[in-house]
Amino acid sequence: MRILWQSFTASGSTYLRLLQDALRALAGDQVEVVVAGLERPHPYIHRLSEARCAYELVAANLDAARRGFDAVVVGHFQDGGVHELRAALDIPVVGLGETTLIHRIVHEARDNGMALVISSAEIDELLLLCDRFVVLFRGRVVATLSRAEATQARLTHLATEGPR
């Protein structure tokens, strides 16, 4: 798998080299992480600068799938251009700002005693967020698992092959 990580930091900076080394170490040998910088149009981000960032992000990544990347991660809090990039590419696009925000909202709601229903095919993320799992197969509930019972392999098997 190849992942392209875009950050609004000058290309060739020490920060980008350190980030790439850290991400490669985390990802392991099966995943190639390429970190690329995008030049921020202006150090002060306002609406016009955010639009310019979005334009540059989309322009720089229109050919990511053709270049062999399996996903694009946007390491910019405001996620300018993430929605537009998703519309332009046939590979997953993840914005760190929205992911961080969603996780924070879910954790705050849980910590305040609220019950939440999260529906997703992203099992890794569900394992981070959920205490209980209801697994569907062909439109029917096939299992209800506690956090202690749930593993990626077990959830994947139940959701794709049913309770065999």
C-alpha cells in the first residue's frame, strides 16, 4: 500500500523529513508513506488563503491514484480542499482535522454518559471509538460483541462471511 501525506509545510524542510521518518516507522514494511509539502500561499490563513490552499492541494494530488498511491492524508487542520479532493479522486482521502474533531466529539459525548451509534466500514477506527459492536451480514444482526471480544479479524469475518 502507498499513502501520500500532504502537509502545508515547505518541501524539503526538516519537519517534513522528521515526519516522513516517523510515519514510515509507524507504518512498517508493508506500507510506503510519501510525505510531500505544499507551499502555504500566505502565513496568515484567512478565507482567500484557505481557498488557495485548497486549490493547491487538489492540483497537486489530481494524479495521486495514477502515480500508484492508495490513499491521501491531508495534514492540515482546516482541511481546506479535502471535500473537493475526495470528489476528484477514486482513492480514499483523509483529513486529519476532521478525523481529530470526530474523535474528540465522540469521546466527549461518551465521557458525558451519552450513547452513540457509529456506522462505518473502517474497523480500525471503530475499535478505537466503540465499547460494543453490532455486526450486520446481509442486512441481519449476526453478532453483538463487547470491546473485549472484538478484534479486527473477528469483526471482518462476521461482516463479510457471516457467523460460521
